[in-house]
Amino acid sequence: MSTSTANLEAAANQVVEDIASDVRGVLSSKELESVPHIKALRQRVDAKLAIARELAAEKGKLAAKKAREAAGQANAYAHDEPWQIAGAALAVGVLVGLLLGRR
């Protein structure tokens, strides 16, 4: 898994955990214990947060898979068409050189 994909997945998981922590903190306050429906609400929120965690993990895995596939395709193209890659790199180099030479 690439570093940027791993960082994105970790950030998404951290956001979910922060939201879960905030919601649990609000629902566990002493003032709310006198409300009869809070226990059921806590259970529903915990269940939905567990689902959200699973979905975030699956989305991260899917993004990593797509990134690996794209990298594999780019690698295959570079090996199949090395002269086109070299020509494109040369064209970009000439263009950058011309632009920098004008200054």
C-alpha cells in the first residue's frame, strides 16, 4: 500500500474514532441518565459507529487496490512503450528549458 493511501486511510479512521468518542462523551453525561431512551440510543449509535468503521476500512482497502492496479498499468505501459515515455519526457524537458531560458 502506498504511503499516501495509508495516510488517507489512517486519517479517515481517526475522524471516525473522533466522532465516536465525541458522541459517546455526550451520551454518557450524567444529566442524560435520567432520560429513559438514552440507553437504547447509545446502543443504536454504537452499532452504527461499528458499521461506519467497517465501511471506512473497506473503502480504504478498495482505494489501495485501485492504486495498486493503476500503478501496475502505468508500469506495464512504461515497459511496453519505453520510447513514447522517453519522447514525452524529452518534450517536457525541452518545454521547461525554453520557458526557463526566457527569464
